[in-house]
Amino acid sequence: PAGPNPFSTSITVTEVFCKCHGTCTTNATLAFEDDAGNAMTHGTLTCADAPTLGKVSVSAGGVLTAGESVRFDVTNTPDPATDTYEIGYLYTVAGLDG
């Protein structure tokens, strides 16, 4: 998993992002989902070469219940021997304004 929801309430994932360090000949393309395998709807996310950050907005399916994690699938074939990735997400917390 990319990381659990650390809050005691639901959160909504609003953006997912990643970047590649290494040779990055074939950058990873990622698809995100929750613990139950429910896909988040977002544009194609191809990790950019560092220091650039590849990012896309999540338009649906981004709600995580308390403690639920974000998971991701790699949908192409990057080279794990030459590349490492930073992967993350932005979110809003239910009940908080601002």
C-alpha cells in the first residue's frame, strides 16, 4: 500500500503523484485503488523523471474510510533494477474546512 488513512474519519484522495529516480527508460504507469480494490478514477499517471513530479487529479472513487489504505498497480513494465520511485497522494479530511 501507498499508505493508510491516519485519521479516525474518512478522507478523500484528490490527487496522486510519482517521480522516477534512476535510468527511467520506461517510467512506471500507475493505477490507484482502495484496500477493497475499488479503483480511483484518474487520468493516466506516468511517473516523471526526477525532479519533475507526474501528477493527476482523482475525479471519483477517492474516499477512504478510517484506517483504509491506498494501493496501486503498475500497468506497464519499468525496470526495477535501474529505477526507484517516490509515490504519494494529496487528500482532504472529512469535516475540516480550508
